[in-house]
Amino acid sequence: METGRIVIDAPPDPPAPVTVNPVARLLPVAMIAAMGGMTVLYLTSTDSATRSPMFLFFPAMMLVSLIGSLVHGGRGPGRGGELHSQRAEYLRYLDTLDGALATAADEQHRSLHHAHPHPAALWTVAGGQRRWERAEDHPDFCAVRVGIGEQPSATTVVAPDLGTDDDADPVTTGAVRRLVHNRA
């Protein structure tokens, strides 16, 4: 059984927040004012040209445009996509490490059960070739398994310093903590 050490890379820092132009923040307010003015003009006008249902199309389109700009523009340009791609790449990296740690744990389990079989399976070893495999010069000569229980992992997992930074990405830091808790 081989021992090893796996050092987990620190999660990436989230992208810096993008400052939004103040004009872009005030544009929805101007759209609300224009929409309200057109609606008031429609409702208070006695002229047949401004009372046509087609004239109401302009405030309705302004409302749709306002909702679209608030939904899309509120996140800032590109920040969500960059954060998502960083997260996805780091979570794939953690998934690869998890697979390597699971393989190492499986190999450790097989090695320990080969060297020291479960007490219920000892009768299968007693009559076979393995009965005489350990001579006096063997490293496990006279080693005895006493009871059953959990064994610590032979692979040491070294976690990065996550700190208590409020700016850290909670998804990636949580994934690191779960990996260390489950596999260390």
C-alpha cells in the first residue's frame, strides 16, 4: 500500500465587480417617465389620432424594453459568464481529485483486506497458499489484525487556506470543504 499526499489548489478569486455607468443606471428612470407621460397623454387627450389603440403600443413597448434592460443590465457585462466558467473549471478539477482520492481509498481497502482478511473470511485463507507467505524476514511477519474498524486514509489531503474572506466564492469554497471532509 502506497502513501501519498495531494495538495488542493486554492479556489479562484471571483472576478472583480464591474462598475456600471451612472447614465445606464438613470436610463430606466427616464424610460419610466416617458412611458408615464405617453400614458397620461393617451388617457387625457380628446384628439382621435392620439386615442387610437396603436398609440398605446409605444408605452407598452417601453415597458417591455424597461423590463428587459433591468433584467439583463442589472448583472453587469460579462460577470456572470466569467464566474460560471471559473466555477465549472475548478469544480471539474475537484471532481478529478475526488476520483483520484476514491481510487486511492479503494486500493488501500483492497491492500488492507489482502494483508489482513476480515475475520469471517479467515477460513478461506487457512487452507490455501497464503498460509506460508510471510517468512521471518517479511515486513508483516507476526503482524496481527485485532478487531475491525475504520482506518485513516494513507493519502494525506492538504487543503488550501480558505480563510473567512467574504469575497470568496461560496460555491467553490464549500466544494473544497466537502471534499476535505469526505476524503481526508
